[in-house]
Amino acid sequence: MNRLANRPALGPILGGLALPTLLIGLYLGLVWAPADSQMGNVQRIMYVHFPSWIATAVGYLTAFVASVVYLVRRRPFWDHAAVAGAEIGVVFNIIGLVSGAIWGRPTWGVWWTWDPRLTSTAILLTIFVGYLLLRSFIEDPDTRARASAVVAIVGFVNMPIVYFSVRWWRTLHQVQSSPATVDPRMVLALRVMMVAAVLIAGSLIASRYELARLDDADERSGAPERSGSRRAMGIDPYEGATYG
Amino acid sequence: MGVEGSVVTCAPSAWRAIDSPVVADAVGLAKRFARTWALSASDLAVGAGERVFIVGENGSGKSTLLRLLAAATRPSWGAVSVSGYSTVTDADRVRRRVAFVPDRPALYGELTALENLRFSSVMHGVAAPEASLREMLRAVGLLHVADARVRGFSRGMGQRLALATAAQRADSRSGSASGVDLVLLDEPYAALDTQGTAWLDDWLETLRARGTAVVVATHQMTGRGAVGSRTVTLRRGAIVADEPAPTLAPPLVPPTVASPIIVAPTVVVPTRPTVRAASAVDRDHDWRRAWAVARKDLTTERRAVASLGAMAGFGALVLLMLGFALGADAGAAAPGLVWVTVLLASLLALDRASQIEIESGGWQGLRLAPGARWPIYAGKVVATAVLLLLVEAVLLPTAIILYALPVPPVRILLSLGGVAALATVGIAAAGTVYSALIASIRARQALLPLLLFPVMVPILLAAVKCTALLAGGDPLHELPGWTQLLAAADVVSLTTGLLVFGAVLDE
């Protein structure tokens, strides 16, 4: 992937954009926007809680799409993108669950409840923790990429049905407020924080991708020795390969 | 690599001793496992009717080279083609043209010699009548043990049977299988006695006369077969010597190489290499393959009946323990307890189904079988589902007795059976993917529940709800919704399973 190596690093660029957006968003959310009429200042955790789910979604979606493309194209490139997405997704998934618990304690009176969104995001976390654990057990990079891609795909496509089943089973989560009934300052603050979340997730995924690429280059270091091969080295066995 | 058409053309090797069409062509071929290069950039071209002995010490890369030629694994570098088809982009066509006997051949211990031979034939799309299978067993001197289970076979007998499965394919040109152009034998002389060696040498001569290329990996040159063969020496993953056969007659029958598989008469060279012309014959064979896999698994379970007993016993014991833990509350929670127990027992069933393949080298055997991958998946799902349903049939009465539940009327029992069938298919569909995926991982028993249970949540919830509604006489208007959810979960699991199983089986 030499053409990517020559490109200016995406991670720092997105990170440079994310930092001011985050600071502005935090100011808007924590200082400028009014406190909630019922929950008071506690509600301000929303400005962290909700954007963290946006970042989780960006991460897992990256992992899913990259896994599908990996199985079709079998390029290490896509595996690096998949692991980057999964790891960043797991981080924000944990932030989302923890911030939700902190918010839930004063408003619902409990840390944990069998609410469908809460339950299904916890299940989502176990799926991708399983994904990362599976990776740690497989030494060979190609086998690891193939096996973990299957886990990411099967886990991801099952998510809608997991969500529906849990929602049907029991529901408690507060109904989403529509922007019309909410103070416009709250809406603006939340939107800025959502943009910040996407930028942060993108920046971290890009940096983690770069790390995965370097890890892989290290793992695969050293081309095979030549024993009088007729052709110059560098024949890519996957050129034009499609999975079938 | 030319990928426009499916025929890859490579310059003939300078070392090739005889002037015949190239059957197997490896260029700059290399394979690494993690950080170790098992084979470093190697070139090898094998002509039709040529016999090549690959010699070298243990761990010199012989088996890796054979596995690469057989499309059992993908190269890390370089390219291999067989009869003009790339082992990466056209693996299926390569598998149809290669008969490979690995160092650990795929033989199922609980099946008889005849059943193993028949299973291999069906999986390779060779429609062989029983008489010809018995004839093959007679040729390798195993007719007297044709109906004995392979578990009791000595290593030499197992080797003879493995060679018979390859010979059965190489000698047969019927069914959807085209002729075999390349025979790969990994340490075929190991554990063979004098008679077995004599048969093998004769067979190698037959193959040469027919124009079939043969590559034999061995750590020592023995037998008549070595005489008049080209010798390629491997050392630490590199070809260090390539000596042509001293006195070699040209092949008696000039074979046709790079002729595409004749599935439909009009197809000559397909323009898109990945699209395989699927004829009615192929589809028929696919169903037969699926049935063969299911029957093989179920036969194994039937003969090792203790394992089913162990699973049911484990389930009953879990129900008993849960009864202790919950006391009087167990009755109310019974539907949930039964289904959680079923999920726990399914771990045993799935690991068992995977274990059968691991012990027998079966995953590699299934991987080498040409054709669509879905029949293998479907067969394994059916076998696992049947096994789980049997376990559930034991657990339901156990729960009724232990938790003092009322015996439901027949109408409710039938509905419960339908719910159980839907739930079980879902468990088997996702479970088969995961258990096959982690078959070669050390910690597979610990990983299986971690991967499987999260995606089993909808099936668990729906099955518990349905069972509770049916057992409790609750208003049943909720039932259709939950059964639809079960069916939807099944469809999602089966569809993804069918789509990814090729990648699961792949190496």
C-alpha cells in the first residue's frame, strides 16, 4: 500500500479538526445551553452519551464493511481497516454504556435496566469483544483476517434482529425527544458534539489503521528468499482474485 | 497473471525434462506461516505423464508445496496453476483436476472402509456404483475389511484406503468430474507393506501410461516408483536440486491439457473465471453432497451413541441443578431454564460435530472437494439440528417431571415441536459457522459460547416466550409474532451462513 504511505496522514488531520470542534461543543453543551427543565444539569451528560453512540456506530460500520470487502478481495488492507473500526467501536461502546449508567442512576434510580437499547448495545459489545479475543488467538495474519471477518459479519447482521427481539421483550427507554420540543441551543450543542464524535472516531480509526498496517508489515517482514525463480519477485497471488 | 480468461499461461520451465504440455506450474511460489517461511520462492513445472519425486528432510516444505499445488492453501507469494487454472482464482477447477492424498488423509473412524470410499466419491462428484467401489477395495487388498470400521485399521491399512480414494477418482471419468490431470501423494510409501508398495508402483505406472502427472513427496527414495522419475530436492523450503529422470520414455497417450471442464458442450473457455457453469447434473450432485455430509455425521453419532447420551445426561443434570438453585420458583421459570439448558448442550453438540472433522482430518478433505460449499454447510446444519432435537426430546419430559409441570395436550406438544424445530435450526445455523471457524484454535471450547451466545439472544427470547405462551395457556395472540421472529432469525443465520461458509472452510 505504498500509495497510501505517501499520502498525508489522515489521523492527525481529522484529529486537528476534531479538537476545536470538541472544545466548542463542550462549551456549548456544558455552559451555553440551558439545563433540562426536569433533570437539571444531570441531563448534560447527553452531550457525551449520545455522540459516543455515533462514534460506536462509525467504528462498527467500518469493521463490517471492511470485513465484507476483505472476504471478497482478500487484501490485508481491509483487515487493518476492520480491526481499527472494531477497536474504536469497542472503546466508544464502553464509554456509551458507562455514561448511560451514570445518567440512568439519578434519573431511573438504577445503574442497569433491561431496556432494549441498553441490552442490545451490551450484546453488541460482547460480539466485538469476542471478535478482538478471537484475533488474539490466531497467529497467522491471513487466517486471523479471514476468521475475524466472518465473526464481524455474522455478528453485525444479527444486530437488528437482536434489537427487535429485546425491544419486543421489554421496553423502558425514554422516547427520543424531537428537536421541535427542545430548546434550539440544546439541539445545536448536540449537533456540534455529534460532528466532533464522528471526527474523533475517524481520526482514531485512521491512526489505528496505520498502526495495524505497521504491525502487519512487521509480521510479514522479509520477502521469501529467491532460489533461482524464473520470475522477479513481487507476483501478487491475489491480483484479480475474487472470492468464489 | 492472466485473469482475463481462466487459462493462465506461463513460460515452460528450463528444467523440465520432457517435452509435454505443462500440467502443474509454480512460479515464484512461497508460503509463510506466521513469521516462518515454509516455502521460499520456488519454481516447478510438471508435464503431463511426468512423475516427480520431491525429496527432503522433515520440515523442508514438501507437504506445503503439495498443499499449494492441490489448492488446499493459498500462496503467500507467487502463483500456481494446474492445467492452466490458477489455484487462487480458479480453485474449484483445480480441485476437480487434482487427486491429493495428504500426509494425514481424511478418513472417518466410525465409518467403514466402503462408506469412507463412497463418501469421498460423492463429495468429488464421481457417481460410482457399489460394485466398482468394492472392486477398488479389492485392488488395494481391503475387500475383506470393506464393512469394518476404519477406527480399527492399522496405519498401513488407512494409507491403502486413502490411496484407494485417490485412485477411485483418478480412474473414473464419469459424473460431473472430469478426468484427474494431477495426482499428489504425500509420503505414500509410509506404513505400506510390500504388497501395498507393489500396488502403488503399479498404479503409478498406469498413471504415467495414461498421461497423468504425479508428484510424490517422500523423505526417502524407495520402491520401483522412484526409478525413472525426476527428483526435486527441497532443503529448508527451497529447491536445491532438480534432476531429470535418467531414462524416460515419452508419455504413451498425449493428454489434452488446459482443456476446460466439459460441463455443457458449448462451453469452451469461460470468459469470467469465477463463474462456473452450473448444470442440472451439478445441482443434483450438490443435493447428494449435502445428504452425504449429513448422513456421515449422523452415522458417526449413531455408532458412538454414548455421546448423545452424555449430552442428554448433561442437559438433565443442568435442569436438576437449576431446580436446586431456584427451589419452588423453578416451575414458573421452566421455559427459560429448558432453553438455556438447550443452548448449553448445543455447545457440546457443536464441538462434537467439529471434533469428528478435526480427528479425522475431515476439514481438509471437505476443503479439497470441488463444487459449491453450501452442501457441506447444509449437511452439517441438518446433522447438528437432528442431534439437538433428540437432546430436546429428552429435556422436555425431564423438565416436566422435575418441575412438576402439567403434561400438555398433544395439540400443544405438536406446536412446541414446531417451535423447537425453528429454534434448533437457528442454533445449528449460526453454531455450525462458528464451530467450523474456530476448529483449529486451541481455546475453541472457551471461544464458542462467547461468539455464539450473543447472536443467539433473539432465538432464546423467542423460544422462551413461545414455550411459555404454549405451556401456560396465556393469550396466544402473541405467538405468531414470536414465531415469525424465530423464522426471521433462522433466515438471517442461514443466509449469512451460506454466504460465508466458503470463507470459513477456506484456508
